[in-house]
Amino acid sequence: MSDQSWVAGDRYGAFLRFYVATMPQAAEDGWQAMQQFERLSPEQKEPGHWYRYTGQPGLIEVQADHSGEWHADGKLPEGVDPSLVVEIPPGEPAPTLLDNMLAILGQVPAHLPNHAEIVQIMDTLKDLPTPERSARLVKGFQQTLASVPPVAEEQIKFLEQASQQMVGTELLVGRARGYDAAGVLMVTAIARELAKLSPQACSALLAKAAAWDLVAIDEMASRLIEGCWGLKLSAQLTAALDSLRGQGEKTIEAARKGSYPEGKPELLLEIYYGSLLQAVPYLLGANAGYFKLSKAPNLSEDDLDAFTHKADTSEEKLVRMTTALQYAVQDVDRSRLASKRAQVAALLKSDPKKAQALVNEIVDLEFFYPPVFKAVLMGGGATPVGASPAG
């Protein structure tokens, strides 16, 4: 593969992961907001500012360590200098993520043997955000579930296989959204817990779910939560959602501390970001489920506090993952990484401790790269593709 082809493939992969992580429209909105932010001056983009997008009520606080916090009420805390608020004007819309991906795929010559496959991928990407496509997906899922023998063990086996297929293949290649995968994971986790209590009741409920009139797979999970709550199965629901959150956290940890191909730095981030993408549906399912429970009727104060806290903490991790995927799109040519390496190299000559602190900030907070990149930034290790050595 030529360098040019590799760069195009790297760009496509970054765009695709961000596009499918939750849902395409959310990614497109974030992409446009990102382009608006990039039009600001370097001084305005420095950490320590508050930002408001024109026409939107909320404020975004970006602290010195590059961490951000959303303030929905749009009010500055007492003592904060109003001059720190930067208004972000809309400007002209940028080419969408979909436009970018189609442009990359459109560069594949028509005479190549895989061109028909490329055309099919392009059609899939255009179809992915549509309600019709969500309806077809859930209908196919229900039909297959209904065809499985009405025995909890067999139904759960099918759900586990569907979960693995959705997270391990369909999401990664752009044939499913994060919410689709999250829906299947939620249904599977709930079914497992119900089967521990009563295999017969679990099987009967799944049979009903296969006949519901639904518009998306995650709606099936939402209705299962409602039904189980009405049957006073809060313990089973909590256990199911806790398992999803735990699996998401394990996936993140494995990605952060995983082993990567030696001598092939161009594969490191591709593998890493793919793993982060696979963590998203677990956190998405946990967050959606906890939030749903926090709005359930007849909640005790303890349950309300617990579900709200779990919804908030899972959302924080979810935002961290999607932000990391967004950074990958922002720095798809690794130019920002190269700039950071230059900053670190300069600091190493004068203050190694400050250089190490900067590296920790870049890797752990700003870019959320795998920890092995700390050695790269400090001047050791292999150079990632697109990031020429500083100096």
C-alpha cells in the first residue's frame, strides 16, 4: 500500500469511527461545532476560557488541564470574569463527515476489482442515519429472535452472538451505530439476569419483545426496562446495567494498557481507537439504562440518588471516549501531535519535570492516547505515522 493510500485509509478510519460511535447526526453536529471552534484565534482557543455557541444557551468551561464541563444554565459562577467568555459564531458549514468519507471512497478507481464493494459501502454510509434503516434492522433482529427455540438458554445464546457480531464487526466497519449495538447489549444483559431468576419468565418476555412494534433496537431495551421495573425487578436491571458499565471500563483499560505491534507504529492508533469504539456501546447502554431508571415511577430517594450517580459517571466515561475519537478526527494528519512533540522537546532541554507533566497532560487528558505514547513524546520509542520527530 502506498503512503498516499495509507493516509487516505487512516483519514477514512478516523472519520468512520466518530461517525458511528453513537449516531451519525450527533457526530455531524459535533463535527460542525469543531469546525466553528477552529476558526477562533490561537489566543481564544487557549484553555481557561468559557465558550458559548451563537444561539445556544449553555456554556462550556475549558479548564487549564484541557478538561471541559458543560453548564446547561448558561450562567457564569460568581467571581468569573465575563471577558473569559468567547462567543463562537456559526460561519459557513464545513463539508460533513459523510462528505469527507464519500470523497475518500470516491477516489478508488472504477477499474479496480473491489470497486463494486466500495460503492456498496458508500450506499451503506448514506443509509445509516435514516429511520428506514433503523426500522429494517430492528425488524430483522426481531424476526431472528422469534425464530429461535423459545428456551431462555437458546435465546440468550443468540443474543450473545448478535452482541459479538454487532460490537466486533458491524460497528467497526460502519454497518451499525453505537445505539444499535448498545440496544442489543442491553437486551442481552437484561435477559441474562432475568434467566437467573426465572428462565421461563425470561423466555416469555423475549417472545413478547420479538413481536413489539418498534422503530429501533434500543427502543426494545427501553421497553424491557419499563416492563421489568413494573414487575419489581430493579435488582436484576441494576445488575444488568452494572455489568455493561464494567465491561465498558474493562475494554477501555485493555486498550490503554494493551500490547501493540512492535515495529509497526502505523497500526498502533488504528487498533487503539478501534478498541475505544468498542467500549462506547457498553457505556452508552449503561448510561441510557441508568437514566431511564432515574425517571422510573415510585422511586425511593436512595434509588434516585444511585441511578442518577451511575448515569452521570457512565456519561463522563462515554464523553471521554467520544472526545478521544473526536480528537482523532481533529488530528488525523498528526500535525498537532508533531507540534506537541516539539513543545516537549524544547522543555526537555530546560525543565524535564515540566516536560513530563506536559506529556502526562497531552496523553491522559488532551488526546487520551495510549500510555505508550508518553515514551514517544519524551523522545523514545517509534514515531507514529504522520508525526515526524521533533527537533
